[in-house]
Amino acid sequence: MPALSAYSNVENTSMCILVEKGYRVWFERDTEMYCCEKSGWDFMAESITELLGVVSIYEYHGSPLQYKEYWWKINEPNLVNSISETKPKFKAIYEK
């Protein structure tokens, strides 16, 4: 059992964080997607928790001042193709 996972009971916490960060959040019924906006930068995802993840990518890049195609992309190293299928050894926080 993980200490935290993306699940419906995390959605309100994710939305509270987005609002606290100054994002305006809404649900777009036509596409059934969650959206948010701040300073003209808008984001979309299938859940509010995913939306917080996308916003984290934007913030990781230092909140870019202008738009350019693929501004968010990190190509190297290509870690996704080499992800381990072996769980590392650790003592979970709830076991301590």
C-alpha cells in the first residue's frame, strides 16, 4: 500500500493546491476534461490530480515567459524506456 496514490479521494486536495497557487480551475463538460489557467497559461487533464501534475511540469520549467512549441519537453535522458520493473528495497513510512 503506497503512502499516497492518485485516486478520487485525492482530487479535492489537488484542487485546493491549484487554487492556493492562484490557478482558476473548471470542468469542461464538452470534452469531460479538467482545466486551469493562470497568467494566460492554460492546462488540461483527465483528472484534477493529473492537472496538478501538468502544472508541476510548467512550474518546473520556471513558468516560461512566452510560448514555443514543445516548451515542456525533456528528451534526455530517455528514462521512460528503461524504467525498472523491480521494486527497490525500502521501508515504507507507514511501517516505521
